[in-house]
Amino acid sequence: MTRGTLGLLALLALLGAGWGLTQPLAKIAVSGGYRPFGLIFWQLALGAAILGAITRLRGERLPLGGAHLRLYALVALFGTVLPNSASYAAAAKLPSGLLSILISSVPMFAFPIALMLGNDRFSAPRFLGLLFGLGGVLLIVGPEASLPEAATAAFVPLALVAPFFYGLEGNLVAKWGTYGASPVQTLYGASVIGLAMALPMAVVSGQFIDPRPPWGLPDAALALSATIHVFVYTGYVWLVGRAGATFAAQVSYFVTGFGVFWAMALLGEAYSGWVWGAMGMMVVGLFLVQPRPRDGLAVPLGTRSIGSERPGSERSGHC
């Protein structure tokens, strides 16, 4: 194995560690009493500020045509506002490690959606991967020993809302493209549009978070999570260009593994054998469902998956 390959593998692990860390950080934020729309607003605000600076440093401008605005709205709604609302609500009730395991179902949702949209063809191994993923979910919600309280099983479907929308978003962008906008530009535009969506929701629902000090641990968790996401996503986009989509898609395994590790290390979570069995089934399912060469770019787990367009899909059209 060459030094260059080792470097790419190290970067892959680093990206997975970063994305995996955002799950326990979300748990810390909601445990401090913050609620979804307030968290989403400030996550988008911090992300927009950082991405705006990156865009300017690259000498780029944000495309503002009608098609681009529709693209940004789609990515904001399906890639952040709806999935993150469900994720933050589920994080208040479920262990963080379980959320990391469940979020690995993104490709399992993406595959049937791709079939319905004509983005992909049926594959028996990938269908088998769906069955393994379903088996992993059943192991979590079925046995009484798998969750700390039996009543929390009702929140597992809520935790699956996010991977469903990530899979839908990735497929919609794969079908219609990004109209020439780079992934960073698309994420920047989506963050700005998402702010316009999240602000009235946060204010009307009474969930707006006052940004004035004193700041506590939940504030630090929110700021760190938003910052990690921006830089990890940018690194992921670079890795796709350097090593290819299929190699970069393997970050999914690291996200799940590190998500469980961080939850154990930072939150002191412990899991039954049923949960470890579920994780094993989800990883097998993920392996079977992951794209092969010439397939579309796998959706990065737990992210706004704008990088999921197929090569050459940045064509003009209607979103």
C-alpha cells in the first residue's frame, strides 16, 4: 500500500470521526433544553457564515438564477430542515449511539427511491442489503433489552425520518443536477435559504435560542457541531475529486463506528448484545447496498448530501 493510499485512508477515517462526533454533540445540545428549530437556525447560520467565507476565498459567487434558488430550497428542506427536526427530536429520547447506527440506513432508503425515480436498476445483492438493514432495525425495536426503556422504541421511526429525507434529497439532486454550482456553493445557498425557513419556525414555536451570553455546554456543542460539519463536508468533496466516489462512500462505515465510539466515550452509553447485533446487520446491509463503480455517489451519512449527484449530472433543467 503506497503512502498516498495510506494518507487517503487516514483522511477517510478522520472525516468519519468528525461526522460521527456530531451525533453525541446533538445529544448534548438537546439535553440542555434546546429544541429543534432553534438548533437548526443557528446550525445554518454558523454554516452559512463559514461557507460564505470559503466561497469568497475561492473567488466564487453564489449563482442566483431561478433554477439555482429551487435547488437551494430543495436541499435546505429535504437536507436540513425536515431531517434535522426529526433527528433533534429523536436525540432527546434515544441514545446517541443508536442514532448513529440508524443513520447508516441512508443508502438503504436511497436505493428504492432511486429505483422509483429511474436513477438505478434493480440489484439482488442490494435488495438483500435492504433486508439486512430492516433486520437491524427490528433487532433494535423488538427485544426488550435493546433499549433503555421499552417506550423509547416509539421514537425509532422518528429517527428514521432523517435517513429517508437524506436518501430522497440525494436522488433528486442526482436526477436534476446542480446546474453548474459546485457542492460548496450549493451547500452555501441551501444554508441561506434554510435560514429563511427556520427563523419563522423558531420564533413562532418559541424555540428561538437567544445568542447572548452566558453560554454553556449546549451552546458549545451546537457551535462545534456546525463547524465540524462544514469542514468535514468540504474535505469529503475534495476526497471525491481525488479518490473517486466509490472510495469516498466508505466513509459511511467510519461515521457509524465513530458515532458509537464517541457516544460511549463522551456520554457513557452502554449497549446490549441486541444493539451490537443490530449494528452488525446494518454494516452488512450497508456493504451490500453501497454503490459500486459507475453508480452514483453514496450519500454521506448524517449530512446534507448534495455531493450525491452522478458524474456529469450538473446539467440544466428544472429541479
